[in-house]
Amino acid sequence: MVHRMIAAGLFPPPDYAHAAVIEAGERLAFMAGAVPLDGDGGLVGAGDHVAQTRQVIANLRTALEAVGSDLSRVLSTTVYVVADTPEALGRVWDVVRRSELSAGPHASTLLGVSCLGYTGQLVEITAIAAVP
């Protein structure tokens, strides 16, 4: 059983949890960073944070399904964004908030970074998920 928690006395987070606690006996999947590449390895959404985030979430969904889980069972994510303003981070977070990742809600960290692994890549999301 997964318990998602908002800690009393802390500022209520916008659409994420402070913690996700899983009971002993559950299986966990530690997912590699989902990236904005299509099935042929081509970059999706060059220069567009929103389009890349949508592709990243679609790829994360596919990877989770391969291990028998789904976006609603994600416990924790780290969202990496090539950006240097809160507005750019906010555009990415808006897509995350509208996705099935918010069904939890999950614990999350949103980071602005200077570079990611693929040329033109603007977004990457790592995740830990419960596997029923």
C-alpha cells in the first residue's frame, strides 16, 4: 500500500506530496531518465519545453507499462529542465501537473540545469514507481 503525505506545518506543495511511503513487500521500479526521443531516436519538440515534456511523459508511461506499473503509481520524480528562469520551469511543471503523474500526487523535485545528454534535449524525468 502506498501512502502519499503532505506534512503538517509545512507549506502545502503545489500538486505534489512531501513524501511517499510504501509498505514492506511492495516491488519498486527505479526508472532511468525518460528523454524526448521518438522510437527511432529522433528528438521530439526541438526548442519547445512543452512538446518535449509531453514526449518525456509518454516515454515514461511506456517504460512503466513494460515493468507492469503506470504513471499513477509513481512515488517520486526528479524533473530536469534546461532553463534559467522560473517561468520556463513552470511551463514544464504545468505539463507534469496535467498528466497522470498528479494522480498520486507524487513527491517531486524540479531542477533547472545547464545541459542534458542529447543535443537539443531540454527535459528529462527520472522516477521511482510501485509495481503491483
